Amino acid sequence: MSYSKILFEKYDTNKDLKLQIDEVEKSLIDLGKSYTKQEIAILIKAFDENDNGALEFEEFDQLCYAVEQIGSMQLEEVLFYRADKDRNGTIDQDEYLDLMIKMKLQYSKEQLLKFAKGICGDDVEIEPEQFKTIVRTIKSATK
Ligand SMILES: [Ca+2]
Ligand SMILES: [Ca+2]
Ligand SMILES: [Ca+2]
């Protein structure tokens, strides 16, 4: 059995085959990092494919896989890996909008694009360093 499966079964304490926020928190501590509740809420949104507010095994497995691939549990790096779907090392406009829409911030698409262009120019290709500013904004706009 894979390590992610072991973690998942260990921390799905109510056995509903999903990890709720408290369960995700404990599993990530076991994986190696203690996040704030706000950071965990952001991580869940980023990996919650079916948008039900909890992580099914496949979703949790993607999160564990990302951590394994990048060898880091820094929120910025995990989110960057998640957003950079084509793995070319930058986040283009579509990748950026996909991520931001998943974050469910109270901004329109136009506002989100304006914000990105303010960071990296009209041709949206967000570098890892620039992405830190995006994550700070996500954090400040997430309760
Ligand atoms: Ca559960
Ligand atoms: Ca889910
Ligand atoms: Ca990309």
C-alpha cells in the first residue's frame, strides 16, 4: 500500500472516505508540516477536484504526489506545482485563472487578470518568485 493510502486511512477518522479539514491537518503534520487552518483551507481548495470541500483519496494522493515531486511542503511551491499543469515552469493566463477560480475569491475575472498583469506584464507568464505575491493575495482574501 502506498504511503498516501496509509495516511489517508489512518486520518479518515470518521470513515466517510474523505478527509475533512481537521483530518487533512493531522495527515499533513504526519507528512512533515504543520500548516495554519487558513493554509489548509487553501490547499484543500486547490486539490478539491469535485468541489465538495473535502479530499477524497484521489485528491489527497495528488497532494502527496506534488509534495513528493517537489521535495517541499512550502505552500507557495505546492500551489505553484499544482497550478503549472503543463510543467513548463511558469503559470500562464489559463493556469492562473483556473487556480484563482478554485480559490473562490470575491474578484471578477477582469480584476484577477488586471492583478496578474500588474505583477508580470500583459503577457501573463508568472514566475515562481512572482507567484509568491499571488499567494499572499490569496491568503489575505481567504478567511
Ligand atoms: Ca473523513
Ligand atoms: Ca473533494
Ligand atoms: Ca505552465
